Amino acid sequence: MSLRLLNVLPLAALLFACGDAPSSHAGRFPLDVTMSRAVANEVHALQVSVLKNGSGRSCTELQRTCLNTQVKREDLVMLEDSRGNEGRALRFTVDMAALENGGSQALEVDVPVGRDYALVIEAIAVGSPSRFLGSSCNYLQVVNSGNNAPVLAAPLVLTEQSCDPSIAP
């Protein structure tokens, strides 16, 4: 399927403030991802990253190509998923069965308590090495310990690039 056609098909991601109480150093954001079947057929994984100094960054620029080619490693905050995996970027394999049946995929990410972050979700294509399909970017003004206000993530901007989006833990 042509990526030009995919450009009009959004990825909608919702961050809800619910679930177990996070530790005192993190705010938990369960991430519920839905996407159109056409997009889901191209996407193998979603990579979630959070950057420091969010207000000083342009989401439009961050979405043009792989995040790892645009930022320094120390600009990425350490994240943790519900299984205890930690990294500067967390990858979640897309649950094709759920998405093809019109459902959504639930993910959970613990973000350090803080202010002025940018949340970037990159769509990764099947293959080796990984291939960048596009990304979504939102500003997180404040992450509190405990429940956080829901955040509606921006639609995925598909801008396929030949770069490898992998970010080392």
C-alpha cells in the first residue's frame, strides 16, 4: 500500500490517568492505541520516548525523521513499562489481532515526575534493520505522582525515512 494513501489515516493514541498508583518518582500513563487497519498492516511496533525541555522543541521538526538522529541520548528520560523493562525508549509490538477486530492495544508507561516534557510515539515497520514510518508528538506540561490528567496524543504523521529508529536503553 502506498504511504501517500497512509498519510491520511491517523493513529489515535489516548493517555488515560488511571490504574495502580505509581511510585513516588513516576506518573503512570496507560496508553490505549487504536489505528486504522491499513496503517496497522504496515506497523510492527510502537516506540515511546519522552524528551526533557519539551516546550523548547518543535513537534513538527521532531516528526520529520527518526528521533535518535535529532536529539542527544541525555535528552531522553528513562521510562519503565508494566513488566519492569526500562529504557530511554520503550518498544511495544503491535497486537494485530486486536486492531484488525476494531479493538485497541493497551500499553503502560511510567514517566518520571517532572515538568516540560515532549512525548514522541514512533511507528516502526517490519524488517531488519527497523524502519521509521512516522511519529506522533505531544507536550506534557506536568507529570505528577499519582493520577495525571488524560492526554490525547496527536495523530501519527507518516513520513517514511530510511533511518533506523532504534534507541539503545
